[in-house]
Amino acid sequence: MKSRVFVSSVVEGFSEFREAARAGIEAVGGEPLLVNEDFPSLATSSRNACLDAVDSCDYLISIVGQRGGWEAPGGKLVVEEEYEHAVTRKMPVLVFLQDVERDALAVRFATRLSDYVDGVFRRTFSTPQELRREIEAALQPLLIEAPTNPTMTHDRPNYFEDPYTVQGITLSRFVLMPERREEVLDPVRLGSEQFRRRVNEIGHSSEVQLLTYELPKKSEIVGNDLVITQTSGNGRHGEGEHVRIRMTERGDIVIDANVTGRVTRGVPYSSVNMMCVAAEDIETVLKLCFAFAAGFYDDIDPYKRHQRFGYNVALNGLDYRMIVRNPQERASYPMSMRDRGPILAFDEARDASRADLRNPAAEIERIITRLTRQANR
């Protein structure tokens, strides 16, 4: 996990220095964030884009050169608003002042930053090369590498100990947790009706389709978590699309969804429906889960503070069923006589990036391979 560092400075005529800052941050293992250079067109104001981007970072670097730059409507410089926002968020700020003559706005801001009591200790530079060296020296002791493998047990509940069950059907449990261990959703927002509606909108959206408008749902706060449950309308033969979504303040997502009963092959009570779990049906459910996670984090974290996750998948209620690809009706099927609890795809959580959430084909193939080996042995 890399620490994110916001680079705050004027943009026009300062590109060499901004790129030097980027290089210095990357050289010590940080992830630089330069809004003008790195962000695409966004459906938000420039001011909100900048301040929200500050929110997504761990450190702010304020670089003051010759010009103070643009003034915001309130009379403060844009870079001054970014600085104040970081201070309000109790974010460490590193200040670098170029050794040049400044215009009046830049002098005012540099004077504020340099105040003996209320300012911060700063370093000076002249060239882009000097700026890079100063940034490397300042950040090096601050950026501590996080563990390379996310864990699902450190200060987190074991979500695979309490399976959600629906009689007669097999369900998958998909668990995804952001690598950064911090509050992602404040409890007021998590419990609000607006947030519940937004989660439902994401689940129902055409890009996700984890939830369907045709089936009833119940939303409730269980402990400190939001739980949304979709149940089958009639429940006959274990059919329907059972879904249970659990959201936590730490940004953990737990999704239970049935992998049997979604597709009826032949008549409802045929052996192919009773003795098998189709690999294709597991794949379908996993695609829905990854799509929901991607849509959710795109919605709540558009500036991508959370970029790495740990995830795992389990099958619950497998009973005697075997996992079969393209199952066909036949006289008999092999069956497992072992007493089986939840079957986990992986012994430890696997890494997943935001890109993996959007394009999970390789991860899903790995999950199916692991689950099939364990279920059919």
C-alpha cells in the first residue's frame, strides 16, 4: 500500500517543478496526485475536485514559487484553500518555498506558511532538481510500507464464521475489504435513508444487476452494519435470486447470493438441479458481486484513495452437491458424503485492485478452479 501525496501549487508555467515533485514522491515509494495532470474530465466543479482529491490523500505538499495563482471566490488562493483543507483534516503538510521574487499574493501565502507560531517548518529550493531532492529527504522517513498481503483477521471480524443460509440451496459468500484500515463510511451516513437508496440504486443498475426490482427487499441496521436482503417471491424448489448485502463502517462488503436455483435445467426436481452446482452459475454470481463492489467504490471513492483490497469467496450449504460445468441430465451423479461446512476458495485473502473489480475474469477463473477442486475431491 502506497501513501498518497497531493501536490499543491500553481499550474501555469510550473510544470517542470510539478513533475520534479512527482518524481521525488515516486522515488521514495509514494503515490503522487497532481489533479490537473492526472484527472480526466469530471462531473464536478474544479474546486470540489481539488478538495475531494486532498481528502483522498495521506500527505499534502505545498509548493510556492513566484506566483500566488488563482483566487477562489472567497478571496483565498486556490492553493491556500487546499492547504487549509488538509490542516482541517489533520493531514501532515510539507512546505517548499522557491528562492525567487514573489508577487503580492504569493508573498501573502508564503508569509502565512512561514509564521513562526502558526506556520510550518519549510525548506527552500531554486531548481526542479533541488525541489526533487528536498521532497525525497522530507518524505523518506514518513512513508512506511504497509504489509504486502492484506489480511482478513487483523482487527476485522471473520465473515466466514456466520454463514447466511436458505434451506435447500447453495449460496456463495463474497467478502471484500479495503486494505486501508480506517473509517470509510461514517455511522450517520451508513444509517441514512439516502445511503440505503444509493446502495439499492447501485445494486439495481444496468451495469451491476445484483438486485432485481421484481423481488421484495428489506433494509435494516444490524449492529453497526447496513444489511439489505432480497428474497425470492415464492421460494418454490429453492428457486429465485436470494441476495444479502452487508456494508460496514470500515468499507467491508459481504454479499451472499444463491448459486443453485437461479437457473432450472429440465424439470425442477431433476437430478441435475438437485445434485449439481453449475460452474456457470457461480461465475454469474461472482460477476455480479465484483460489479457491485466496483460500482460502490466508484461512487463513494471517485478519487481512488482505496485502490487495493483483500477478497475471498466461500460456498455454504453445498451438502452433497458437486460442481459441474455445463451439467446435463443423466441417470446418476457422483455425490460427496463428507460433512462439509463452508468451502473457502483461498486459505488467505487475495489481492484485488480497482482494475480487477472492473475486469474480474482472471480472478473468477481462479476462484472457480479452487472451489471445484475442494468441492469435488
